[in-house]
Amino acid sequence: MTKVFSRNRLLAAALGLVLTRMAYCSVSAPGIPTVAQYFGTKARYEELNPRLLRDILSVNRSVLNPPPAARCTPIHLTAVIRHGSRFPTVKNIRRIQKLHELVVREAAGSGDWLREIKSGWDMWYTEDMDGQLVEKGRLDLRTLAKRLSLLFPSLLSQEELQQSRIRFLTSSKHRCVSSMEAFQQGLQEQWGGPDVQFQHEVNDELMRFFERCRGYVDGVEKNRTALQEVEKFKGGEEMEGVRRRMGERLGLPHHRLTPDLVEAAFFLCSYEFSIRSLHSPWCFLFDEEDAKVLEYKSDLKQYWKRGHGHAINSRSSCPLFHHIFNTLEEAGRAHRSGEPLSESASIQLGHAETLLPLLSLLGLYKDPAPPTARNYHTQHGRSFRSGRIVPYAANLLFVLYDCRQGPRLQLLLNEAPLRFPGLEEDAPPYEAVRDAYRHLLQGCDSHSECEVKPGRRTNTEL
């Protein structure tokens, strides 16, 4: 009976894989807007991994790359994941509504795409949508779960869950909770066995640490000068050129188009594509140069608000940093002592605002010259491109290996190897990683970092 049951489970899992691939491939492949690679944090995961357009469950096992001679076996996975594709927030829905009304009422340009906007496109976004996860976002997380279970079959298994060794943490925001439920559903579909009882823990202290750091809230979030580079760029010549060209295409005086309305149109193009897989007529308002400017404006905001621009941005993620390394330490200690691991995997669902400060704290994606309002033309080769780092369903993976000569740690971002700064191997010895971050492991105290002190000013890392 046991063999028959196991065979049936394997058949069910295989059938689930086939049906998922068939369902995804049966959707008519839309034309991809030429500007899609510049959507920043509103980019689809597939723009970063185009192989998934051919096979949504494609897994590249060669990304797990400890030295062959080290004879390594993965023993723990910590995954920090961004939620999937979502609806616009209320703020952007209101801007889209204002833009649509302006275009319908006053645009006098020509072109089939404009006629389609004015007579065939309905303003279907409503304020009750407010950032909620969409069906595409659920697919993002279900299929990510399946790919990770194929990549780490010994760590993300039904047996590990039944032994309570897979932990699920999420932000309290509904798009993250829904993403976690979709991820768990993906695991269930992949396993193909009887239904299992999933649980998750809401933990904003780890997943929304930025809200609890007073130094960040007062020094950046509520500080008008913290994003001055963004404000300067909004009024600069590059953005003025985008406004002028957009006005000409619409047949509108460009002064009728504020920078916020220009951005709303670009966002609308991205939402229609990420939510509905449509090459929207709104996308024809922009050429590739326009898209590069708008991507840069978005990256400026992410850099100065969440990235390397101010030291407190990255330092606010100290609680999550310590939690990750404490989990790795416990897994390594238990394995060395021969005890059962308390956690084979820790799945943590958060936001772009969760990942970017952590990546910055780790010293990643820091270019020689910071992006500013004045150096757009020298920044085309920058590594800090938010759409390449934190698209929808972005994921940062910490893989701990047991190896013949000691543990090793590998970092992957969006299912691709990412080296720790200053280390020359994809999976260096764990002790080398600890040495590289010793200053953070012994410091980076969230209470002292986030304490608001009299006269304390925002600290830039320029």
C-alpha cells in the first residue's frame, strides 16, 4: 500500500507540473512593450528571467555552485521574497483618474492608440483595489514556490513541513499575506499529496522594520530634504523633455502635464502589462529614451529613500539582518551537533522596501558615483536599477551548505548567483562571510541606530 500511495503522489505531482505549464502557455503571448524593461519596481519578474516566458517552471540547477571538490549538501534555506504583481495604490489610482479625464477632455492629437484611449479604454481601477494582489501576483508566488521546491527538494518538502521545520513569516499588508498563501498553495500543488495545514506568522518587526525605526521615519520618510535629488530631477531638463514629447503626442500644451501625471501614464502602461498582460495604448506615449528618464527618476527615489543614499536606510534593516544570521547560526550549530534542525527553511514575505535596505546593508549594488539630479548621462551603466533588483516576486536566497571542510554560504538574487562583496567565490566558507560582516554582527544595534537624537541630521553616504 505504501508503494502504491507514493507512486500515486508522484503521478499527481507530475500531472500538476504539466497542467501548470499548459495553463501558463495557453495564455496568448502578448506583445511586450519596448519600454517594459524600464518599469523599475513595477516590472514583471519575467523581464528579468525571460526563460520563464517559455516555461514558467524552468529551473537552472547550475546556479547552486559550491566547489565540486567540497562535496556540499544544502541544509538550510532562508528566502526573503517580495510580494507578487498588485493593483495600484489609492494615490496612483487617483492620479490615473485625473490623467484619463484630462486626455479624454482635452487631448487633440492623432493616432489609433489615442482614439483607443479616448473611446475604447475605460477607467476600470477603483480605490478599493488599493495595492491588493492580483491573479498574476498569485501565479508569481505559486510558480516561485514550485521552482524553489524543485531547486531545494530536501529543504522544501512535505515531510519537512509536517515536522514543523519550514517557517513562514509575512508582513501584515494584505498583498503580502495573499502572496504567502499563494506560495503555500504552490508548495501544496507541487507535493501533490493530501492537503496539509499551513500556518504563517505576521511579523512587521522584521518585514516592515522601516516603520519602527524612528531615525528613518523622521530622518528620511518625513524629511523634505532627504529626497531633494528626486525633486530636482523632476524639474530638470530630462523630465522637461519627456513632458514636452508627451504633450506633442497627445496634442496638449505640455504645461498641462505635471511630472506626477507623466509618471502616472508610465505607471498605467506598466500596470496594464503586469496585471492584464496587455500592450496598452498608454504605452505609445513613450519611446525608449523617455522610459530611461522615468526609470532613472524612479531609481533616484529608491536609492535615496531605501538604498545607499542615507546610512539610516540600510541600518534600519539591522533586525532582519541579525534574524537571518541567527537563523543560519542555529542551523549550523544543530547540524554540527547531530541534532535535528529546527528550521530547514525560513520563507519571509515582504516588500521592495524590505529587500532594498537589506541589500544595501550587505554592501550590494553600490556604484562608484551615486545617482543625482545632475549626472543622469553618466549613470546609464549603473548597477542600481530597481527593476533588475526588486521586480514583483523578487527573492533573496541564503543557502547554507554542509561541506567536507566546513559550512559554506551562497547568496542568490532572483534565482541567479550573487557574490558577497569582496569574496571571490559563489559559495564562500561561512566563516569568511562572517568575517566580512563582523562589524555588523557585533554592532548594527537597531535601538541605537534608530534612536532619534537632538540635532541628529540625515547621514548621507556620498
